[in-house]
Amino acid sequence: MRWAILLILLLSAILRFYNLPNSFIFAGDEEHQAILAESIVKHFHIIWIGVNAAHLGFYLGPYWAYFTALWLYFSKGDPLITGYVSASIGILTTGLIIYTGKTLFGKRTGLLAGLLYAALSLMVFLDQKYWNPTLIPFLSVLMLLSLCKTKKNPRWLISFSLGAGLIFHTHLSLVPLITIAGYWVIKKKIKPEKEIIILSVAAFLIMVAPLVAFDYFHKGSNITTPLRFAEISADYRNKVNPVSHLPTLFEALGRVWYLKPGNNSDETIISCAAPSRLDNPVSLKNISQRFNPPLLLSLLGTAILLLFLINPKTRKNENTKLLALFIVSVTGAFLLFPGGAYEYYLLGIFPLLMFLPGILADYFPKLKLLIISAAFLASILGISTVISNKPEFGLGAKNTLIKEVISVIGNNPFELKQTGLCHFYEAWRYLFVLNGKTPERSDSDNGLGWLYASEISQKPVKYTVIMSESRVPVKFDTNEAQMIKSGGFTAYIFKNN
């Protein structure tokens, strides 16, 4: 058992660290969080909120920004260190899944779930991506474990409260789990001692304290978000439309078990996924290498979930019943969420799905060998996909291209623009600054310029540099441009008169 656990953790580490300097994704969302964190590093100041939670007008807490600032301080702004942090969190999540599975559902289920999480390519690619949802898989499993163990040992309620508080600093997709916890505590008549109640409340308040302070000085703008729900969902882009979210859910239930070899950036950046885009350009299907699972694979993934949810054995066992409630609540919130159908909103159920093969093997003893063999096959295919990944849009290709551009423009002032279809917002400004060359102005200024307003200039520039996704035809005349390519990107350098 011990050797099996060590081998699974070693596999998890090897796959997540494999070729990370080249495959690490650093795009628009990552740039936003890095610039926010860098503002703390350069000029330390107290911040009470982090990034905006989608389009709801609700701001997440600042702890993730402080956490990011710590790593960027040590790396002198190089975001690659955060890739190693994210990968390490993924390894810890693998270990937590093994422990949780062994504790709640049996040794075989724990080991099988750990192996699947360690090896499945979507899990690996998501763990190589550093942003505020990075902690969601870990928190989802931790909160399940804590709530299951609370009945026998109420002190686990403190752990659950810490996890519940951290939700408000990472991603709101797990908020429904707090409601499930309230129902569970009442249903199971869990009566913790006064000391544990006080510590649990204190743990939660410590987590959300910055948000409480922010709301105090901003007339409750966060806490009143539910009151603006009608206004938010009135926008055609934010309609509550579960039917429009079903295709993403259906695809995700197939993609979680297998991804065709390709490049990890297309698999995890939402602009490469047609169901996640309101504009859904026709050319996206010809450009993006994102794996759209065949009908049979998604049907198989759906069948795995339904066989667990509707099986009477699931309702008879407290641990499997709570697992089912966790999956249903997060999935239900995803379907009812107003706006885009983003796959990463399902991050909270992905690690929970890893427990299902082992549980179903217990439910159907005659199919045990088939289920376990299928899980091992999925793991082997996942390893193959990760090892054969082509990081055309990763950090390595970007840094190589930037260095070549700088060798052309030298110390001259320049303006920075970016274009593409999947990869149209690729954190170019941050990376140019990191490489010692700050543009006078850039396309990033529209959304992020408030974080570095003093660095924006309108003075004339000698060069205009346009960073483009190579596989997408550009809509400007390139005759006068010097072109440089690296990976999946092309830089067009125009010398101004």
C-alpha cells in the first residue's frame, strides 16, 4: 500500500513537472493576477479584494493575490515559479484524494482515484495552470473529507470552515457546498461542542475578514450581489439558460477521462472552446486543436456518473450519499449560472469523479476486472497525451519570441498590440516588461492599465509590434513588417516613419 502510494505521487509529480518551462500557460487571466500581485511586491500596500468573480460584480478576497505576490517576490516577477507552485498543489491534491478515497470508500478506491487524478491529461493540464481556481480541486476533496468525518469527530468542522472561507478567495463554484454542509449537520444531528463552534466560526471569519472590511466601506457591494441577480441575468450575455450549458457538461464528462494528444493551451484556455464563447466563430473549429470528445465517450462518462447517482447503494451509505450531493450541487450551480458555460466552473467535481470507478467496481462485482482495467487504460492514455504534448503556445515559445523582437527594436520606444482567435490575449505586456522592455502603451492597458497607469505614455514610438497567433490570418497589411516566428506565434514589427 505504501509503495503504491509513493509510486502514484511520483507519477503525479513527473507528469506535472514534465517540460513545464515550455508548456506553462501564461495568458490573460494569469497576467491580471500577476500584475495585481506585482503591484504589492513593488509598492507594498494593503488590498481588501482580489479579482472580479466573472461578471457578477462580486470581488473575490485578496489572499490569493498575496500568495501570488510571495512567489513573484522570490522569482523577481518570473511567473514560471507559479507553475511549479500550481503543479505542487496538484501533487498534494493527488495525495489528499488517495487518503480521502481510502478513508471513506476503501483502499482500492483510494488508490484507483489517486492514479486517475495523477495520470489523466485534463487533470495534469489544469494543475499546470496557475490562477485563482487552482485550489478548487483540493478544497472540494478537503471539504468532502471534513464533512464526512465531522459526525465522528466534530473537530473536522474547523477544517471545513477554513475550506469554506477559502472559496471566497479562489472561485465561487464551490459555494453550494456550504449549503450542503448546513443540511448535513442538521440532518445528521451533529452537535459540536461550544468550543468547536467558536473555533469554526472564527476560522471562517478569518478567511472572509478582508471581504467584510471591503463591504463595510463600500456599502455592502459584495454581499448585496444576490439582490442584483435579476439585473445581471437581464443582459442577453448573462441569461440563465441551463440548456445552453448542457453541451459543455456533456463534453466535460467525456474529456475528463481522455484527451487526444495535442497542445495543453488549447485544452485549458476558454477562448479555444466553442461552447464557452458567445460569438462562436465558425473558423474556431478549424483553428482550435481542442479535443471535442466523440459522442460515445461523453455518453460513457455520463453513464459512469448516472450509474453512481441513481444506484440505491449510493443512498444507503452516508459517505457515498454525501459525495453524490457534492457532485449534484456543484453541477446544478453550473447549469444555473448566468452567462458563459466555462468548463473550469466544473473543477470542483473533476476530482470527485475520480472516486467513481472504484465505487462502481464495488457496486458491480462481476464487472470489477473490466472497470479496473478500463481505469488503468485511461491512465496510460493520459500519460501518453501529457508526454506527447506540443507546447506551441507555452511560456518557452513566448519568451524566445520576445527576446528576438527586443534584439530588433533595441532601446527604441514601441507600441505593443496583440491579435488572434484562440490566443488573442496572451499576457504579452507583462512578459515584455519582465524581459526588460516596457512598451509605451499596449492592448492590455484597456483592462489592466489602472494597475500601472504611470507607465502608460502617448508619446510617439519608433516601432509598432503586433503579436499574433500564427495559424490565424491577420487582417492588416504585412508587406512592411519584419516577421519573427516562435512556436505558434508570429511577431510583426513595423518601423514607423
